[in-house]
Amino acid sequence: MEIYEGPLMEIIRKRKSVRKYIDTPVEKEKIEAIIEAARLAPSSSNTQPWRFIAVLDKTVLSEIKAKGLGGIVPNKWASTTPAVIVACAELNIITHRIGATIKNIDYHLIDLGIATEHLILRATELGLGTCWIGWFNEKEIKKTLNIPTTVQVISLITIGYYEDKANITAKTRMSMNSILFYNKWKGQMK
């Protein structure tokens, strides 16, 4: 099977989960370029529920690492990150509360997933490494960052520069025939 290659596929293939960063700050201009990519993502009913907090201050980062991470999945590797982007959702009552209940779909999670992937791919394009963290103490993150109770913290993204030989998780993916079906469940093209 031929896969069409191009600049976007190159970025997608280059993206890795980085778990060891070098001690170099991430420039404000790059943070804003990354968030611009997230801002342009599609969302259900164009509600744009995403809100991002870029944490660059070392004192605040230390507090997040000490209080916001840990527990069953400690994520100790995150101690080397020079920046964390906290991805939050400010929910719309019609789309994210009523619509989600009627359809049994958490639209805001889909919206944040798309926006965050835009953010991660743009960071990769700019030479930065990222790692998505889904296991964190939301209560402590909210307290540390003064996030209102009406806003939900969806994920944390570590971001920074890394050495080529950093502790990077290798990609293992299922085969195309395992995930792509045609015309019906498990249907194959003839």
C-alpha cells in the first residue's frame, strides 16, 4: 500500500513522547506559535472550549511537579521539563452539558484532543519535544494556578528542548489492516 508523503507526514513521524529535557527555556514566541495552532482547531458548534496556561516560571513548575503529579503514576520524569502547558476546558452549557448528555458524547474532550494535537505537532515542527500527561491531581493543579471550579483541566503537556538521544518512547503501531476496514466491520478491499 502506498502512503502519500508530505511535510505534515514528516512532522507526524518525527513527533515523539519526550521524557527528558535539557535545561533551556522555551521562548515566549514559540509558546504563542504553538497556541496559535491549537486556536485554529475545529470544535463542536465552534464553541472553542480550550483555554491554555503556559507555565514557564520555575517556582510554579516546581509546585506543579511536587503537588500536581504523583500518586499511582508518579511521572517523575517530568521533573526535567522547562515548561508545562495546562490544557483546560471552559464548558458551554448547551453544547457541553445538554448536548453531551443527550448524545452521550463529551464533545469538549474531543475538542481539546484535536486542539492539543495541533499544539503538539506545531511544537514538533518548531524543534520542541512534548509529552502528554493524563494522570495528574486536578485539584492541586487548579489550586496552584487559580483555575476556577467551573473549568476542567483536561491534560498537561510537558514541552521543551531535548537531546536526540533523550529518553524517548519508541513508536509501536498496529498494522493498517488491523485498524482500517472498508464498507463494514472487518471489511477488506478486494
